[in-house]
Amino acid sequence: MSSKFILEEVTIVENDFSADSRDKGGKRVVMYEKDRSLQLHLAISHILQIESVMDTKAGEPRSVLTMSSGLRYITRRSADEVRTAIAKANAGP
């Protein structure tokens, strides 16, 4: 069976999150930077974790994907949208 992929517009997480990277409700906050983003085909089988986060600048839901390589990406889409894309790719032809 071949690997399934999703196309994501991402920003690379360049540092570890600190204790102050959460809002008052406890949800992690990040900043997705359109100017520093890139499009990647990500192998679904290498996604270890999808974390729902909030964009501090745009106030929109985003997600942080943790990959088996240890790299983490902030996606342009919310965690629910990423999960839907994964389910669609897995159900594909």
C-alpha cells in the first residue's frame, strides 16, 4: 500500500513552546506567518499528533502538526480541517 499525503500550507515551529504560550483559557496560542509559509506534501503516516491552537495575530483556529521526524509545523487550517483532509485522503480511490 502506498503512503497517503495531504498538502498543507505551514510555518515551521522554530523553538519550543514556553509556559506563556497559552491564553487565559489554557489553549496554546501561536502565530502563523503567511510571509514565511511554505506548501508541503506531508505523509499522513508520519503525523504523530495534531494539536488545536489559536493564532494570536489573526484570531483564527490553526493546528500544530508533530511529525515523526520531530519537526513541528503550524498549519493554516484548523485541527478539524486537517483531520477532515486526512479522512478524505484515506477514503480516496
